[in-house]
Amino acid sequence: MGFLCVPAVILGILILSSLRVLKEYQRGVVFRLGKVIGLKGPGLIFVFPVIDSLKKVDLRVITMDVPPQDVITRDNVSVKVNAVTYYRVVDPKKAVLEVTNYMYATNQLAQTTLRSVLGEASLDELLSNRDEINAKLQDILDRMTDPWGIKVSTVEVKHVDLPDSMQRMMAREAEAERDRRAKIIHADAELQASKKLSEAAAIIDEHPSALQLRYLQTLGEIATENNSTIAFPIPIEMMKTFIGHKD
């Protein structure tokens, strides 16, 4: 009986060691004697011991930070730029067979692509056309990683670190632009005011009594605000009535 139990125990151990559990977001590339025989998972799968081996692949979206890269823009400005890339494996078999380490390879490719694409753009384009640059980076990376079974969904430039001298220059340009806009607004206000004054002068010229009413209105406003004695000039037109009455 003891001799019969030993094979049963060995068989049980072999069966248990052959069982694998793959999660919903995992797939297994199965090799049999070094040759791929297919994909398995998710759930409970059986892998023959000794002759079979299993390589697990995660199908979830991977967030990868691209470390800061030294970039010289088209207009010869040196900047440091970092980015973030979102990708996932869509073909586990290619991800295992076509590249040694798809995560490392994608990271290195993202770094070189970032330097190449941003080197073709000027500083103004890098700062203002961020969406277009992101789309271009995503398109290039997606095409280049497609043979590895990788789908790059998004690439975002996170931060552009400018030299101190360039930051000071841009601050001066921004201040000069604000001053220019302020002067233009002030000039427009003066122009509008001069037009209104010209219209008012034309009305007063046609109706002299309007000037007298304006004098009286101004006198009333001053009287309500101040209690001091005021020397107020009276137009000669207002005195004609009294002069004519005296004669």
C-alpha cells in the first residue's frame, strides 16, 4: 500500500503544479517545448509541467512617465521637457515574441520620439500648439509600437522648463504687451471722449441756452458738495437782459 501511495502523491503534486489562475485583465502566452501554442485565460488553466511554460501579460492601460529630456527647438532654444504616455497591450503574443521587454522598449522609444518631434518645433509652437504636438507624438509612437502589439492611446507633454534668461525675456515681452494694450485702450477712450465733446460743442453752438443750463447745473452740483464761497463766471449772454432793461 505504501508503494501505491507514492505515485498517487507525485501525480497529485504534478496536477496541482500544472494549474494556473489568470485574472480578468491577464492573458497567458503558452510555450510547449519552446514553441508558442496559443493564448490562455482568464480563469483556471492547465499547463503541462516540464514541457510547458507560461508568460503572463497584463492588458490594462499602463501609465508611463517620460523623464525630462534636453531638447533644442527649431529656433535654437534649449529646454527641458517631460511627458506622460498611456498605452496597453492589444496583442499579447506579439508583445512577448517581437520585443524582449515591451515596457522598456516603449519608454526608450518615447524618449527619442519626444526629442525628435520637439526639435522640429519652435518655442512658440511648443508653448501654444500643445494639442497638435501631443497628437503628432501619439501618432508616431502608435505606428512604431504596432509591430509589438502595443496601442498608444495618449501622449501628453506635461512641463516645459525654460532657462532663466528666457523666462525673464518672456516676462519683459508680456509686460510690454500689457503696456501696449493699456495705451491703445487709453487712446481709444480719448478718441471717443473727443468725439463726444465735439458733438456737445456743436449742440451748444446751435443752442446757446444749453450752455447756460449747463452752467446752472454745475453751480448746483458744486453748492451741494462745498459750503465755501465760489466765484462763478456768468456768461455775458445772461447779462444782456439786465443791460437792455437798464437802457
